[in-house]
Amino acid sequence: MEYRVLGKTGLKISRMGFGGIPIQKIDAEGTKNLMEQLLAEGVNYIDTARAYTVSEEYLGYALQGIRQNFILATKSMARTAEAMAKDIDLSLQKLQTDYIDLYQIHNPNAKDFDAVQAPGGALEALRAAREAGKIGHIGITLHAVDLFEKAVELPWVETIMFPYNIVETQGEELIAKCAEKNIGFICMKPLAGGAIDDATTALRFIAANPNVTVVIPGMAEEKEIGQNVAAISNTAPLTEAEQAKIKEIRDFLGTNFCRRCNYCTPCSAGINISMIFLIEGYFSRYNLKEWAETRYRNLEKKASDCIECGVCETRCPYNLPIRQMMQNAKEVFGE
Ligand code: SF4
Ligand code: SF4
């Protein structure tokens, strides 16, 4: 396993980290098995979030006795100092630790981006927590390029997490800027939220970019760990066959692929547009039909609620045929 320094934090981390979203689908004991395998494979970076329901809790259980071997990162959607202070304490409690290495502001939109840095904003609590020794470093996670552009210029930002994969390369120049400015770049969504099924090619593509400090594929099965470690550890240049595969993936997902940037919001009918497409992708492209069905049935608004006003399409920077895609989701799930 290759190790890198995570920008200004100075933390030495494995090039592949562990994305803690999918463990919501397993249990605490299963998470413990994964942690033991990560340790054996030399993976030392773990990412989770307050928003990932039981993820922090499972990790807290799984890391008992081995916590010191890992660099632990989490994040919160809190936007005020008061809410962030509470979330930091809650993360410490759920993770069963007295110290979190990296705490991130989780995906603020344009309005929140300013609010978190204003007096009384979340950043205040993060700085206080760092002074109190509860956390080590402060980062931010984003989905929009314009906010990435701003974040890279902010002196308090030690790490930035942003989507980067074969079909989402919109952040590439800014990722290079992170390297120039010694900001650790954490690559999220390496498989484009599950849209890319060839994990090896997807991870090889990311590892070929020297400006990516760490990539954090979500994993819930032990076999995925070995496969992903092998892909990241292979430092040979991309072969012609791999380049062809990358092109094939781009052609397949092409223009009708939702990047989950949420510029299309708000929907006139209250539909969570990107969530519908994400779940539909899991259902149609992967063997996660039952899981996708359950998530879809739990949505308050379904694709069938679309009134075909078309407002979302005027906002989508990728010109996606959202109404047509809603119709498709409605046919897939029957409502
Ligand atoms: S439909 Fe378009 S605007 Fe909406 S989340 Fe997807 S890519 Fe972004
Ligand atoms: S076209 Fe459908 S999905 Fe788009 S904003 Fe209107 S109701 Fe929402």
C-alpha cells in the first residue's frame, strides 16, 4: 500500500481509504470484520459522517482496541457553531473515541458556505474543538465546482473532498490546485455513486492522477477490500485496454447520467430528483434490487408525482432529459 501525506494536516495516510456509507447495510459485527481486514491490508484512513445513520456507531464498536491504528475522519451537516459543537460531541460518543483526526463541514450549498464561516457559524465550533484537542484538523466536502473554486483559496481549509471519477472530471483542474496549495484532496464517489460497475478500472483511473491524495470507495464486503486494494496498489500506467474501457464507460453513461449536483432543485412537486435517479441506477444497473426497492418505497415523493413542468431541465447544467428519466423511473418502480 502506498502512503501519502494528507496536505496541510501532515497525516500519513494510505492512498486508499474506507468509505463508511455502505456499512449502513450490514451490522456492527460485520463492520468489525471489515476493520480487521483493512488493518491487515494496510488501509488506515476511515471516512464516515453524522448523516450516515448508524455508520459512526458501527465504527465505534468495530474500532474498539484498534482505534490507534487508524486516521478517523467524519463530517457534519451542522451549519451553526452551536449545532456543530453538539455534533462533534455526538461523533466522539458514537465513535467511542476521545479524538477525531479530521472533522469536515459536510456539503454546504452556496448560502451555507458563507454562513458556516460567519460569526456563530460551524467553523467557530470546529476551531474551538481543535483547540480543546477533540479534533485534529478541519476540512470541507463539496459537490459544486464554483464552491470548490472558493474553498481552495481559503487558508483554514486543510482538506477538500469532492466527487472525481471516470465520468465526473469537472474538478480535475481544482484537484491539481489542491496539490499546489498543499490541501489534501479526498476523492469521493469513485464509482460515481454506483453507476460504474467496474471498480478496478474506476480506481485505476483515479490512482493514475497523482494529485489525488486518497480515494475512499464505500465497502461493505470483505472481497471488495482485497479487490480495491489490488487496483490502487497497481502503479503501472493505464494500459490501452484500460483506456478503451474508460471510453466505453463514458460512452455508456454519457449524457444521461445524473451527477447529483442538485442544481435542478427545488422540484415543483417536491421530488428529490437526484435521489430518484441514484436509486433507479442501483436498481437497473446493479444487483441491489431489493435494497433499491426499499429505499424507493420510503421516498415521500415518487417519480409518478412529477407534473412535467420542466423547470428542473432549465437548471440542469448537463441538460439531462429529467422528465423522460422520471418517466423511466416510474416504469421501473411502477409508481
Ligand atoms: S438532474 Fe442534473 S441538475 Fe439535477 S442533480 Fe442530476 S445532474 Fe444535477
Ligand atoms: S419536471 Fe418533474 S421533476 Fe422536474 S421540477 Fe417539474 S415536477 Fe419536478
